[in-house]
Amino acid sequence: MQETTRHPLALARLALGMTMEELVSGIRAAAAQRGLRSGTDVARVRKWQRGIKPNEESQIYIAEALGWPADIVRADDWPNWLPLTADGLVPLGPHSSVPALREALRTAMDRRTFFTISGATLSALAADWAAGPTSALAQARDGRPVGEDFVAFLENTTQQLASHTIEQRQHTATLLEAHLSTVTELLEHGRYTPALGLRLHTLAASLSQTVAWHRFDEGRHTHASQNWIAGLHNAHAAGDHDLGAGLLGDLAYQAAWRNDHTTATNILNYALTRAQNPAARCLLQLRLARTLAAQSDRSERRAVLRALAAAEKHLSDVGADRPAWCAWVSEADLAVDSGQALLDLGDIGRAHRLITEGEGLLPPARDKTRGVFLAYRAASYLDLKEPEPAAAAATESLLLARRIGAPRCAQLVDDLLPRFRHYQGAQNVPELLELAAA
């Protein structure tokens, strides 16, 4: 039986600042709204928190008493469906890695899309990480022993699954999430050496990051952010500052994608305080330049150019030792992201040249990135009032996105379509509009 104060029902109640009596009152009120009577009292809630499973009807009342919709309930998965937080964010701490993973796994059940994590909350999380201790590795529990061979198996198969092409994600996503669930179980219930614990936390962070990008590309933003947050907790537990900075950089990228550039800027500035590897710093500086340039305040021009110069310097310092999550950062990314930042600053001619140059440098294996770059090139041609090559680039991007299953890339083209409608008589434009409507 679980300790009462650590039971998910107790944690969910405490996260909302709710007393036991208030929970009981809420459960009774939920029953009364249906013309029914609940016999729930404090003693019964304590039994639930000691491991007694409430029936499905009582679980629905519990959800509504806590302020959650009834359809969050999965009666056969009590108490795992219970939210652990009031705002969807597990605070960073020495024992937060497993609860953060649990929250991400719960979100993946398609029941948590009502959570909205505010920009201020994400910025506060980044600030806590930047000011945190060197390592927060939790002590192993007294559970079943975890073998080194099994951890090596999980590490190797994770690497193999993550290395498959974009087209295969429909087959690998479920397997990666199953791996993440397994690693979470090992961290929570296994017995392992400190060295194995370090590897498990690192693997959990890496898996969370990969799953997050899959969900982000599908437009499932709540699921993506929860997995990036879970990854951050585990990178923090492992003391891997570069990986932690990268996960914050991913959260910032998501915020910028959703036009919350203030949050993106705040998160990136915190991430840069602890990132050390030149490849990691290059990527963070490129994202900072992009989000600064996208803001309407042109006074940020100098800051944008400083960030681009820093990214170029860091890329020149990159050696063979670079984290796997940013091993792909290259001259192609520097050129295209620099071009996109300059495009937002109004330097259209130079921006177009850089975007075209970067696309040419991109290796064939990075098809999804190529699709994104093509969409950027289409936008740069539109800014030059050249609809014909813009339509050709957008068409190529859209066809590529559909072939490899990259809805985020397709969305970039969809966002450009209103601009193309002004040029319906131009070559390639009618075909693009017809393709987009198909």
C-alpha cells in the first residue's frame, strides 16, 4: 500500500490547496448534482489513499470535486489517471523526475488537453533550473534489481528507434512511448546502482525529448510540452546541463511557434546560462535570434545580430564531442535560421540568399528540415514579390511533408496560402492552391 501523503489523490488535492473536508464536500456535491447521495467521508478518503480502489462512480465524483472533467476518469487505471498538479507543471526538485514522467504519460492518454501551462509558469521553471544545484539525482528505491544488460538493451533499442526516418514514425512512436513507460517504472520501483540510475535518468530525458518532438510535429502541443518538461526534470536529476538547456530550448521553440516570443526569449536566456557545449550554444543562440527578430520591436535588431554572430562563433568551435540531441547542427542551419531572422528584420535580399544557400547545404537524410527550409524559401520569394518561384518551393515543401508525414511542415505552407491568393494568375500558383485543397 502507498504511503498516504504520497498517494496521487493526496498529491492532487494538495496541489489545489484543498483540505480533506473540502474534497469530501465536493464529492458529495458532485453526487447531489445527479440527484444522488454519496456516503463519502474523511475516513473513506483515507482508505482510498491507503490503496482501496473507489468504484467508477466515486472516481467520477472525485474528478469533478477536483475541478477536472468526468471524461478524464479511467476507472481501471486508478489512481494513475489523477493529475498531480493544479496547472499541469510538476515543480523542479530532488524527487521530481518520476512525477514529471508520470504527468507526461498521463497526458499521452489524450485526457489532459485541458491543461494550459502559462508562459509565466514555463519561465519560472526555466529560472528554477538555471539557479538549481549541480545535480539532483534521487536515491534508488528498495525494489526489484535492475540489470545493466537490460539498461543497455533499452539504450540501444531507443537509439535504433530514434534513428529511423520520418516516414517510419507511425510505427516507432508507440514503441518509444512504451520504452519511456518502462524506464519510468524502473526509476520508480527498481533497485539500481548510482551509475545505472544516472543512465536511466539520461535515457528518460532522451526518450522524453524524442517523444515530445513527435507530438509537436503532430500539433499535440500539450503532450509535447509535458514530455519536454519531464525530460528537463530527468536531465536535471542526471546533472546534464547541456541536455537540460536543450530541452528548455525546445520549449522555447514551441513558444515561438505559438507566437509567444516573450516566453521564448525568457526561456532561452535562462538556458544559455548553463549550456556549455558549442553545438548546444549555437542552436540556442540561433533560436534566440529567430524569436527576437520575430518580435515587432525593431529595436531588437542589434540583439538579433549579436545572437547570430555568437551562433556563428560557437559553430566554428564545434568539435567531434557534441551531444546527440544537437549533433545535426550545421552550416545549413546557421544559414537558413540567419536568413529567416534577417527576413523578419526586413533584409529580404540577403535573407533569401542565405535561405537558398542553407537549403543547398542540407544533407539528404534531413527531409523534414528540407521541407521547413523550402517553406521558408517560399516566404522569402513572396517578400520579394516573386510568386512563381515561391509557389514552386511551397509545392515541393507540401508534397514532401505529405510524403513523409510531417504535418508541422505542411502547416507552414498552409499559413502562406492567403498570400498566394493575390497571385492566382501567376505560374504555379493555381496548381499549389489546388494541391493544398486536395
